Amino acid sequence: MVSHSVPADLRPASRCRAAADIRYGDSGWWNLLDLYRPRFQPPTGPTLVYLHGGGFFSGRKSREARPLPYRLASQGWVCLSANYRLRPAATFPDHLIDLKKVIAWVREHGLEYGADPTVIFAAGSSAGGNLALLAALTPNQPAFQPGFERTDTSIVAAISRYGYYGQYYDDDHEDSLPSSPMGYDAALAPPIFLAHGDQDTYVPVESARFMAERLRSRSTEPVVIAELPGRQHSFDLFHSIRFEEVVDGSRRSPPGSSPALRRTPDAYR
């Protein structure tokens, strides 16, 4: 019988190291992050901040998308997976404020861990994908940065997997501070990558198609949507070859993208 197992030294997890429960804010367990970086790394690498899904009321930083930080960190990236405040103790825009706090933490402390604080990607799944897009569309807005209004919270690109793009629960200030990415002008948006299963029964793929068209109607940067045949919601909960392809697709720079987005880990060596 022929074994198809991968040698331990070639597995992504063996080529990176992790630091758990790093505090980025003052909300206890909700403001902790895990950091993944190459075991043998260049001085700095591009940074990816990831937020889990869970409908804004469940989930944690170590639940889903586990291949994402390990695979990217093994290729020279520094990846952060963060908890954030959840319902019912928190509401909008608390979740987005926490994401901005993570970005601010990278600006201040990233170099200590080999993370380039000038090249930050935001990624997320489901509710986390919603937040990643909101971060891309609301850089440096004081209303979402209480106490750190002067910090640069812009990102170079956003990645959303099976994201939810509708209005937030019983949102009552949609006109002044929209809770949906649909409510913001994408004219200055960075490049955006959307991945969605075409059999998603929780958040239908049509919503991702509509989001992509709305972004393309205004943005001058690339907007890419990948529809995964036969895939349901939470397709990144378990490891698969297809998910690895989504991860690899997330880090590829589309033609016409900005110089910061085209900077690969090799450029840091």
C-alpha cells in the first residue's frame, strides 16, 4: 500500500510558529489575538488580519479557517486571528471598532513580530467577511475609532469568504453609519476578493454577485469573485484541497492592483 502522507517538514504547520492570546484591547477575552509567523522568516512580511464568522454572536479566533494562517505563515506572511466582542453584550459598530483596534495594534507593535505595519490585509468568513469589507470601505473614520482617531486604519486589500453583506439585525442608524458594506461608496476601495459557494443556503451566492457588481460600479481597483461549485456555507471549517486553492488565490495579485498589494514575501528578503 502506497502512503500519500506529507512529510512533517513539508507541512505548513511545521514551517511556522504561533503566539497565542496576545492582548490588543481592553475587553478581556474578546480582545485577544493569535499570531502566526514563519519559523525562519525574513525581517518583515506582509500582514493578514482574520476575523471568524458566527453571526456576530458566536465563534472564536481558533475555530475555523485553520489552514489559512498556517499556509500563509509558512510562505512568509504574518497572520493574526482575533476574537472580537459579540452579541448580546456588544452591538454594531463594536465589532468593527475591534477590527480597527487590531489594525492599530499592528501599526504600533507589528514590527516586534516581523509584521509589516504598512501592508495590512483584512480577511474574514461570514460575519467576519462583512467586517473585512467594512474596514476596506471606512478607512480612518473617527466614528469607528473612538480613542484612536489619529491612527491610520487603512488596508491594502480585503478578502471575504461566504460573507454576509446585509443590514445588521435591528440597526437603527443605517442612514448615518451604515452597518452593511452596501451602504458605503467604493470609489476609494482597495482591491477586494470574494469567495462564495454556489450552494450556500445560509447566505445565497447571489448576494456576493450583487456585492461584487456594486463594488465594480465605483471602484478603480480590481474586484474578484470566485464561485466554488457545490460548496456550502462555512466551507473553510475543515481542511480541503479546494480551500488551499482559495487561500492561494487570496494572496495572488490581480492585474492592475496597487504596488503594495503586489509585494510578495520574497520582496522582503
